[in-house]
Amino acid sequence: MLKRVRQFIRGMFARLVENDYTFIADYLTKPEFALFKTMSRYDQKHALNVARYLAEDGAGTPLVRAGLLHDIGKAECPELTLIRRSVAVFLEWQAPAEAVVLAEKGRGRLARAMSVHRDHPALGAAKLDSLNVDGYIVALVRWHQNGEAAPEAEADLELLRAADELF
């Protein structure tokens, strides 16, 4: 739980500076960069931290790009504020069955936020697919929270998941 409190605090104070944008532009195409900028400031910073960690660890360009884009599915939901995201994470941890019901059948902003929080990998993959992003990157985004990718992507998927958990 302390990890989640730290994430919340980091999210509140998230900022990107010029060299952050330079790093991002080195990896993403212009349409991908435009899409990246639609994410909330805290999602951008989180994705940047994941991607930088992967790059510093020697990851290849496709994995670093997936790190930058893995949470892009959250961008289409203004209801997914930092507070509602914290509530979603807490409910998934303390009342998983109720969280599923709320995400699937609930109404209102929290229910929408819960639904997007749960489904953001598939939403992001669909968005990237519509931009004709490399299928390997799309698969990493689609399966970064759960599920299994093709065997040739499994090692990168584990690295992406581990980096995502760190930040």
C-alpha cells in the first residue's frame, strides 16, 4: 500500500522538462507523440519513467516505445483522475468482485473510470493499431497487465511489466 501512496504523490507533482520531450521524440513517430501528449501529465511521467528505465537497462527500441505507449488507453477517459484511479486500485485490491461489478454495470464517473482503468490495455492497443503501429508494440501494450503474448514477446513483456510495477 505504501507503494501506491508514493505513486499518488509522484502523480500529484509530475512534470516533464525539455530533455524528457527530446527523449520521447527520439522514440516515437509524430502521430504517436501527438497521441502521447493526450495522456494526463502523471501518465506521461509514468510512461517516461518506465521507458527510460527500459532504455537504461539496454532494451531495444520496440520495448522502449511500448514503455512510452503502454498506458495510452487511459487517455480517452477524463473521468480517470488521479483520485478516481486511486479509488479503483484500492477497490481492486480490497473488493475485487465489487470492482468488477462497478466497472461492468455501474453508472457515473467512478464506474467509467473503473472500466477504463481495467480495459486500458485493449483500448490502447486498438488506438495504436489504428495508427498502424508495429504489431509487436501493439501486442506488448495489449498484454502488459495480464494475459500472454506470443512466445517471442514473452521476455519483453516480463521486462515491461516489471518496469511498470516499479513506477
